[in-house]
Amino acid sequence: MDARIPKFDQMPSLPDLTLERECPQPVCGIDEVGRGPWAGPVVAAAVILNPDDVPVGLNDSKKLSAGRRQMLAEVIRATALVGLGEASVGEIERLNILQASYLAMRRAVEALPQRPAFCLIDGRHIPPGFSSSSKAIIGGDGRSASIAAASIIAKVHRDEVMVALSQQYPGYGWETNAGYGVPKHIEALRLLGVTPHHRRTFKPIHKMLYEKN
């Protein structure tokens, strides 16, 4: 056998409901997006999947094309219970990005139309203040179908937010870079300056505003 051809049991598996089946029901998956960008809110999503109608092809949103994410987001919204939460730039600056991410996660759970009995959270830590029993799952968006669905919903929603903001503040490329510090964004900051949607506590923005030579 050609050694370059992976064996079936070595092929990467897609997220499934194995973790969910071990939890009290209903269980929601939670993920956030937008900790790293220099501009825009941090967004979290909470998703309770229908175990009898799980969308096909769920995966970590970072492993999916934009078109595939959009298609899956539409299917998730049609078949599952979805809650979205945001923390604004002002809240990020006041709380710090980690605590703002936790705030967005709590808001996402609160926005669900049904209270979950258990939460599966992507990451190492359980955000403080959750009213439901919870478990943090490292790499959860690649293991749990619910967390993968939440990662897709959060990513698609935040991308839509950044596209809308790019129309108000053209030139920064937010419609494609989602606020990350890519060369086009850096050049626009140099030419156009800092907007109200930039995170002033983030080092590159703070340096531009307050540490000029």
C-alpha cells in the first residue's frame, strides 16, 4: 500500500454529537470569534442543535470557505436554536478582551429561546456567571457539532458586522480582513487614522495614538 495514502482510521473526523450525548439535555455549544482583530466587536454564539436534524458538514468555521459557512449558517438558523451575543469596542476597552469575550458568551446563552441544561464551551475555561452547568473543551469546534455550529454562526455574523462597518469607514478593508492587522489595514490607519471602532487598548492602536515619536 502507498504510504502516502492515509488509512481510513487516520482520516480526520468531523465534529459529532458524542460529547452532547454525555450531557444533560438540552445542551448548547458556545464559541466566540473576534478576539484578535484591531477593530470591531467580539461576537459569541450559542447553538442547541436538533439531534434528529443535524446539518451535514459542520466543522470548525476556520476550516470552511466563506460560501460554505454562509450556507451552513442558513441551515443552522433554520433547524436549531440560536443565540447571539456581542461585546462592543467600549466594553473590550473597559473590561479587557478576555472578559469581554466572556460577556459576549453569557449574552449569547441568554439570547437562546430555550434555557440549556448544559453548555459545552470552546476553550480552556468556563466563563464566570453561567447559570447552567458547563464544560470547557479545548479544540471543541473540531469535536462537538454544537460548538462547530456556534463557531459558524459567530463567524458569519461578525463578518456581516464588519462588512457593514466597512461601508461607514471605507478604506480599511474590513469587508475582507474583518479588522485584523493585515498590511492594507495598517496602511489605512497610517493614511486615514483611527476610527471609533478601533480597539484603543490594543498595542498597535495605542502606540499610534499615544506613543508617537
